Amino acid sequence: MLETSARLLRLLALFQARRGWSGPELAQRLGVSPRTVRRDVDKLRNLGYPINAMGGVGGGYELAAGTSLPPLLLDDEEAVAVVVGLRTAAAGAITGIAETSLRALVKLDQVLPSRLRHQVSTLSSAVVATPVRGRTVEPATLTAIASAVREHHRLRFDYRAHSGSQTRRDVEPYRVVHSGRRWYLFAWDIDRSDWRTFRIDRVSLRVPTGPRFTPRPLPTEDLAEYLAAELTANRQRYQAVLTMHGSATAVADQVPPSLGVVEPIDEHTCTLRIGSDSLDHLAVWVAAFGFEFDIHEPPELVEHLRTLTARLHRAAWPRPAS
């Protein structure tokens, strides 16, 4: 049987892994009687942990939100993941994340065992994170939107489009999407009666939030695939559809998810949907992927490839000087 102090730490770790437990479950996990579990729960309460009793067969307990953050108990893999994540977050797209991450890292570094500090140092020395350019997202804005998603509260905000024009939006928020260096809000636009995706760094929230709403069915079961298409090809001036003469796996290795969507046709071919505001970009991308391909859309891309081919031919075989 675990000693009392070790058992209390184990009990606290169980509550942090899952907030609600039945009394018999805790007794089995700790190898003690339900009476001992009750005494240990009382000791945690005396230490300031807000643990509520739950009804039901055998009774149960739930760790509630408190007035301060309790100590976190992490196993080795969790500790390494947190530290490496904090170090790479310094290049993230959230305002002030570098300074906040550094403060947290200093605290963690003081308590990491030497064996874990060595693992973290090894990983950190091998990983390079490129800094994010452009606008970043305020942590308070991201938190407020995520809270509205969880609580099903409508959001009202001013939105600045790429052109600089501003509109006022009233939406039902459903998901916060992180794609590369950008954060997006996926929501139902009340005034436009349609699904919309908004860049969060262009959002200026209005307070208070709107009324609660009843969630509506999402546009697809595969929301990740839907959003990948929405954030790549569908939001650009030109949307290209190509048949690539290569397996979906091989093509996907060359096309990042933030650039295009790959759909398998058979073992040897796949469909690539890719978008850009520039035909030059599209032409160079599809030619550089290293696969034979057929263009289905748009027709302007075919003519642009001919123009680009002629330009490259002139550069490779210049006319002799007269």
C-alpha cells in the first residue's frame, strides 16, 4: 500500500487526468478501501483543492475549478512534451507568447530531473523554429473565442478584410482552427446564412457576447478535410484542379496541407486542388512538384503554362548575339 503522502500525490494525479471518478474506481486504483479514499479526499480539501462529492452508486468525486492553479503532476513524457512545446512556442503566432513561455520554462527547469533536462536539451538543440512574420493573435481574443465555442455563445465582432474594408459580423462560433502560422474561426454567419472562416488576427471582438445558441449540424463529418479545402484552394482567386500522375501519398509528401488538398483516385493517380491569387505561383508550383499532371481547371492556367514555358525556353537557350 502506498504511504499517505505518496498516495495523496497519486490521488491528485488521477484527478488531473480525469476530473470525475467514482469512489470504487479510486479505491481500486490506489489499492485502499473506500473509507481511506474519503479520508484522503478530505486531506486534499484541507490543502485547498476544491473536490466536490457526486451522487450515484457508490458515490464519487470531482475536481472543480479553484481560485488558484494547483500544482501539476506530470510523468516523464508529459514533462518533455510541455517543455519542448513551450520552447517552440516562442516562434508562435500569439502575441507575447515568447515572454510567457520563457517564464514558464524557468519554473519548469528548476524542477526537472537531470535525466529529463538532458532529453529536453537534446531535442531543443536539434529543432529550429522559424519566427512568425506579420500580425499575431492576442491571447485574450483567442481565449474569448474558444470560450464562446465551448459555451455556445454567439459572437459579435468587427472584421477587417484583406482589402482593408471593415464589416460587422454576428456569428455562431463552432471551431478554432490553427493552420500553419494563422488562427481561424469557423462559424455560421447569421446575416449571410452560411458557413464562414475568419482570420482571428483580423477580428475585433465586441462585448458582451451574444445569446446562447443551439448548435446546428456541421457541413460535413470530415471537418478537417473541409477546412483544409476552405483555407487553401477555395479562398484564392484561382482554384486549380489537376490529376497528378503519382500516388496520393507521394504527392502529399510534396504538397503541404496549407498549400493544397490531395485526394486519391487509384494507386497511381490522385486529384490535387490548389489555389493562389497568382497564376505565376500556380504554374511554378505544379511544375515543381516533380510529377506529370493534367489540368482540368482553370483554363487560364493552361495558357499561362505555355507562356511560362516559352519564357523558360528563352532563358535556357538565349538567341546568339548579332
